Amino acid sequence: PGHNLVGYTGSRFGAAYRARLGGGGTPFFGEGWPVYWETILFDRGFHDTPEERVGALFWLMHRSARIIFSLNFHMGIWSPQECIDFLVDKVGHERDNATAEVRRSFDPAAGYSPLYQAAYLLGALQLRGLRAELVDSRQMTERAFHDEIMRQGSMPIGWLRLALTKQKLTRDMDVDWKFYGDLPAR
């Protein structure tokens, strides 16, 4: 239900133009949607064995670690070597894999913005917050929620929230949204 579904539905519903609107091409939707589904599948017991559950948690920890090492690097606090050491010492990566991850994250040719690595987990948390607001409160069914997200396509999650809640738009409206505070306790 991740990248391929986003690409398919984006081309099917003609929402590809939104990627050029006000940051709609940021990775918060494109990377957040697949991670959102990883968390939903984990919550629903998709992983059959303890090893599979630990593996899923490892990759969630990896995405959290991306936020830490990327922001520390871009703020000039850590060197690339310190980022690699962090992934080895705190996350459990093998050194070659940690080196490849850091190299990929900071490669100028890749064109990743300083917030790119944060977008995976933060986009997923935004979608979980939106789901809690609309599905858990029974304003929408889960199927209607997911179908409408796919129909709307890539855009900032705050804008997606406006579309799903059918708020009347005004020229001066504030689209800030404290999504994390809306999440239910686990």
C-alpha cells in the first residue's frame, strides 16, 4: 500500500499537478504514506513471528534515527562519521550499511533537503493523527478515509486535512495543525 499505490492512484486521478503546489512534492506524503501503513500493519498484528515484529520495530527505530542524525548533521553538530557511529552504536546497523545510509542521505546529487529524512516518520505521524481525528471519531469509515487520501493525492498533510474535513476555505485561514497532540495514547 506504499509508493506504488501512491504513484498508481496519482496518475489515475490526475492529481500529479499537486506535487508542484506549495510543497506538495515534499516527502511528508510520499514517504509518510508507506511508513503510515507499516505502523497500521504492525498494530494489526501483520507480523507473524517475534522475529518479524522485531524487524518491523528495527526499521521504525531506523526512521527515528534518521531524524536525529540528519538534523545533527545539517545543524553542524555531527560529522558524517559521527552519524555513522550513531547508526552503528545506537540503532544496530552494520558499519557498511550505516556508511551507505549516511552517504545516501547527504549526497548532493540526490538533492535531499535537510528535512527529507524526518519526513518519513513525521508524515506517518501526521497521517495517524488525521486518522485518529476522522476514523477513530467515526466521522469517516476507514475505507472512505484511505480512498479519499488516495483520490486527493500528494499535497502537504495539513492541506489534505482541510480537504478531508471539508472545511470552508478562506484566503487568510491558518492551516497549522498540531497533529501529534491529537494522537491517542498507545
